[in-house]
Amino acid sequence: MNLYRKAIIFASILGALCSTTTLASAPPQPSIYDANYVIPKELINTHTVEAIRGAMNHLIDRATHFDVDALETIYHKDFHTTLINPDDTVITYNKDEFISHFRKQAEEGKNKLNSWAKWHDFNIIGDTAVSVLTRIHSGMNGQEMKLLCNIEFRFDDGRWQVIREQIFLRPLNQH
């Protein structure tokens, strides 16, 4: 075997060892479904699941702090939400009514809501997207409840905006 061929084989083996070592020592990257996932800034307002996760993080952060000014820009002008209570009663809100619901809680001095979320699914089709998640908080009816949420987005005016929320409220002990 000539010297050139030996050098190529050695370089190939060395390259394989280095890439294996690098891969093995690299920390695992969090999944979009992980609670501590951080959205890269360059993906905000793109048509990616990362952008939808970022929009959801922003919604949860601002809603749990009763930031009605931010909610004005987060919710689309055609926003509609449907709440289904444990007793199957249904309450619907348009954008103005839902923001008034948050404004009233802020004026009453309510504490920050629980921001916990468990992520189940993200899907994007063109300029629409959906996020499916479970939340726990007391902002809908004053009781700490499990909220099964289907949040729909529309990409409009250069950003993702919430156009529809379907929220099923359930007691914490109900699976």
C-alpha cells in the first residue's frame, strides 16, 4: 500500500473518530415540546413550528400578566373563543369581550396566572397554524382548572395572530 493511500485511510479514520466524539459530547438540544425550549430570534414570524411556539409563549406570558395592551396585538381582529365548562355550558367571546375579561381581572388585582403548559401538537398550513396544549390556571372561572386548548393562528400584518381559541375546562383531578 502506497504512502498516499495510507494517508487517506488514516485521515478517514481520524475524521470518523473526531465526529463521533463531537456528537457524543454535544448536549442534547431541547425539543419544541420541552418546557424550556427557547425560540431562535431568526425564526420569529416565520412559517415554522418554532415561530408558532414563540407566538404561544408570548400569548401565555402576556395573558398570565393581564397585559391587555399586548393582547390587543396578539388577538386578530376576527378573534373568537369558545369555552366549554365541565358542566358542558358554553361561553363565547369576541376579541373585545375576551380582552375585557382580562382587563376586569387586572382591575380586581388578580395575581399572575399559572403559566404552566404541556405541548401536544403544532401544525402549519399556509398562513394558518394550530397549537394544541394543556394548561393549568384559574383565569377562566376563578377555580384552578385543567384547560385543554386548541389555539388557531393566522399570519396577517407580518405576524402570527390568534384568531380562534377552543378551551375545554376540566377539574384538575379529571384525566
